[in-house]
Amino acid sequence: MGHTTKKGMHAQAEPGPARDGRSPRSGWSRGALLGTVVVVLAATGGVVYATHSQPVRHLFAIGSRTPAYAGQAVTEAAAGTVPTTVPSVVKVTPPDGSSGVASDAPITVVLSSAPLPGAPVPTLTPPVPGLWEVDGTALIFKPTGQYAPWSRETITVPAGLATPMRSSFAVKAVPLVRAQQLLAELEYLPFNFNLATGQPGLGSEATVAASVSPAVLAGTFTWRYSNIPASLSSLWAPGQENVLTQGAVMQFEADHGLPYDGVVGPAVWDALTQAVATRQIDQSPYDYLVVSESIPEQLQVWRDGQYVYSTPVNTGVPGAVTALGTFPVYARYETTTMTGTDPDGYHYVAPDVPWVAYFNGGDAVHGYPRASYGWPQSNGCVELPISNAQVVWGMDPIGTLVTVV
């Protein structure tokens, strides 16, 4: 059979407050002495200038109010040696509206003049821990954490520092190869990921989801089984979009109650980090279906390194051929009603078609009563004897790859 009505298709850090109760984002929170330049943190959380003949350069960390130079004497600047007018913003980097910004990229706010003493710090939304450095008229933020992948980071320059303004940028997605590393660690892909040291990658991952890094780890992928069909091994390309990865993502999505579109987005990444942090390794075998259109036509199931089942099948007739290629199972039914039009123009309605797994448009692996099997008879689907279809249906969950050769 072929098309269907598809009835019944499956639906598819912020840092905490400081110990004294003060928000870690409320201002400059730590000073450091660079070279011989003396700097100090004002009690209000702003910049206080010190007398010195060289350009002032000071470093502050978010998260503590204790100056790094505690106990050192500081002399306030002589009259007229510090700015008295609130400057304006000359430039912000990354520029407003930027996209694809790295998760650890610095932020630079260039002012028309040096900030006033006691000026407040720019804020980030969502907040990210990091270091602010003041260098002349430039304020430079260096994150010690990372911006959330796919998020939009907003920089707010408050009144008192400069003319108020906001600028935002979009953070780039998690690199695909990093998602592939996690999928391999959880055994949704048919290979392992080991670190450059040779140790399993999963053992090095954080045990708190928010701490699982989106940064690519140095290491290698190795096939988990020795007997890999050439039609399967040829699909793999680390760091590149491919149907093997798509199928693994779909199976992961189905297992975790997500819409199974095969795309790594924020929801999938959040679920992946949670699964990795709690070591939720996939307990299902890795199944792969191969349909041969050579007469007599047959379907073979490859599971965890070996072929475990074989059955005769029927594929599509001329004018309604079963397309060659590899496709992931995207919908499954114990029974469904199929409708369509044969190449000769006959419109059909076939109720109660059993053990159905759709993998390419209206093409599905399913049971159907025929007098014989092993040669083209269908309207594009892969037809099996009903009892055999029930066996195969237990081996082709969402995301299972079906290759037609």
C-alpha cells in the first residue's frame, strides 16, 4: 500500500545572591592591583579613581564585595584629574543585532570618555558570571561562564555610567559535533566517543546538567561493533548533518517526550545535558533495516552488530516505486487506514493495515496479505507477511533507519 490518513500519529544561571544578600550584579564587586596602579571599589559598587601618572586599568569580578587589595592605602584623585561629565556610548561589541556569537565571547563597551567615579556596571540579561575590565574609555567583559546556546543576550548600559542604552546579540547554537558526542556517550549512535586520553567521554562529563559544557571535547568516535554494514557506515560524518544523526536525535526525542523532528535545538540540548548528567544511557538495542529490491526482494534487520531477522517483502511497482536511500522512521501504528491512488488511477481505502512504520512520506514498512512476496506489488510501501510485520514492528521504533537499495 502507500499513502495514509495518518490518523493517530504520535504528537510530537543565573548566579545566586552574595552572602550579604546583595545581588552579584548590582555593581563592581572586586578590585585588583595591576602593576603599580592603585584602584579601589566604592562602597556603592562603582569605580573610584586613584592618583597615578599612568593610564588607569582596573579589573573587577562579579560575585564578591571583598577587594583583592584589602588593607592597602588608597589616595583619592586630585581635583580635576577625574571626569565629571557622564559620557556617551561610542561602540558596543558584539554589535547590536549580531547572531552566531560564541558562547565565551568578550563584550566591549567603548565610551566617549572614562567612566565617572562610582559609576554603575553594565548588566547582562540573562546574567553570566565573568570579569569586567576598565581600560581607559573601554569596559571589557570577559565571561568566566558561558552564554546559553541559542539565547539572546542583552547588554544594558545604565544611567550614571553613560547615556542609557541597550544592545543585544544572539548566541550561536551548540556545535553539532558536541551534540553527537553526547548522543554517542548515551549510546543513541552506534559508536563510542572517547577522549584524547582514551578514556570514555561520559566519565568526564559534569553531573549537573547546567554544568555540561557546549564546548567540543578533544577525542575520537569509534564504531561500537565490528560488523558494520557499508550502507550504514557510509552515512556517518562527524560535525555534519546526516541521516544517522537525525535518526539518533529522533529516538532520543521520542524517549524523552519531545516532538521528534530530528533537530538539535534548545529543548533537545537541555534534555541531553540532563540525560548526560544523570547518566541515562539508552538501554535499547541499535536496530537498522535494510530493504533489497533485488529479486527476490527481502528485508533484513541488523541489530547490535549482526543480522538477526530476514523476511521476503514487496516494494513499489513502476509508477509508484519505493524510493532508494536511507530514511528514519517517523510515525508508527499498530493499525491504521491507508488511502491513495494506484498508478492506473484506482482510488483505494484500506482499513486496519497492521504493524505500520512510516519512514519516507507515504512509504511505510507494514503487514499486508498477498498471495506471494518477493517482487514489486505495492504502491510504494514495503509489504511484509502480517506475522513477519509484527516481528519487525518490534524492531523499528521512532528514529530507526531504513535503507532501500
